[in-house]
Amino acid sequence: MSSKNSQRTEPGAEEDHAQKEELNQKIKGQKIVVDELRNLKKNRRVYTQQPNSNIFFLADKGETLSACKKDLDNMRKEFQDI
């Protein structure tokens, strides 16, 4: 017998897996952003991009770091809910 029959998936299970994998990739990227912000020297400047444009504005490092941490926490909660 082949093992393919024993690995049947429910309808939508592949979509859930793909969604979970995509969210996992976003979490990994967000972790990198948080680590990079933590490791910046104090005299470095941080810029944030305006949504839907190519314009960047000077931002406060602490506020940006806390916003990125909140985003990471929200992504982790969403990942656990899936």
C-alpha cells in the first residue's frame, strides 16, 4: 500500500498550512527588524516609510522599536490562533 492514502488532508487544510507558513515567514522578518533596531548605535537615525509611497520620514528609534515589537506580538498571537 502506498502512504499517500494515509496522508489525506481535509479540504482547506492546505490553505491553512500555506497561510501558517506565510505568517511564519513574516514573523521571521519582523524578528530581524526588531533585532536590527535593538542593535543600532544611539547616534543612528531611523526612518519610516509612508504607506503606499516612496517617502521616508525621520522617526524616533524607541517608538519605532515598540511599534515593531507590538506588530511581532500580534503576529505571534495570530500564528497561535491558526
